[in-house]
Amino acid sequence: MLELIKALNKKDVQKSLELLILLDKLGGPHFRFEEETLYPILKKFFGEKYYQYLLKVHDRVIANAKKIVEIVGKGYITEDEARMLISMVRSEILPHPIECEGLTLLMGRLSEEEL
């Protein structure tokens, strides 16, 4: 995400698209693991409401990534678009990996069998 912010700041369309493709390739399996395995087993710690919140975060990340692709995909980025896209990454996408790291703390509370 930090590299994407850097590329957007430079208005580097090619690098931005490369990073978005990488995000797509890594994000799909990552989200699937979280939704199908990690979140359900950790739900006993944080409950249904936060579980639903985490699922909605994925939807938010995907929707924002699509918006970024749409804008960058036109082949150029204006100064205003760069500022807006950087703000989107910082406020709508970057918080998810930060939250994920917090969830790893809960994994230490799982039994060997659950892990």
C-alpha cells in the first residue's frame, strides 16, 4: 500500500497498475483465507458484530480498489485524482492490513488443534 501511495504521488500509471494487479493476486487468496478460516475461528473472541464488520471491510477494500483501477486505467492521473486516490488508499484500504496484524495477537490464544 505504501508503494502504491508512492506511485500515485508520482502519478506513475504503469507502476500503480502493476501494484494493483499484485494487490488483486494477493488479496483474493488472503481475503478468502480470512473469511473462510481465520474470522470464523476468531469470532469466539470478538463476536458476531465485529465479524460482520470485518466482512464489510473486505467489500470496502474491493470497491475502493476498483475505483482506483477505473481512474488509473484511463492512462493518466491528474493532480487532483492523485490526491484523492492517495486519500482513498490511506483511509479505505491501508487500515485493513493494520487491523489484520491485530488479529494475529488473538491467534496466540488458539489451541494447537485450532491453529
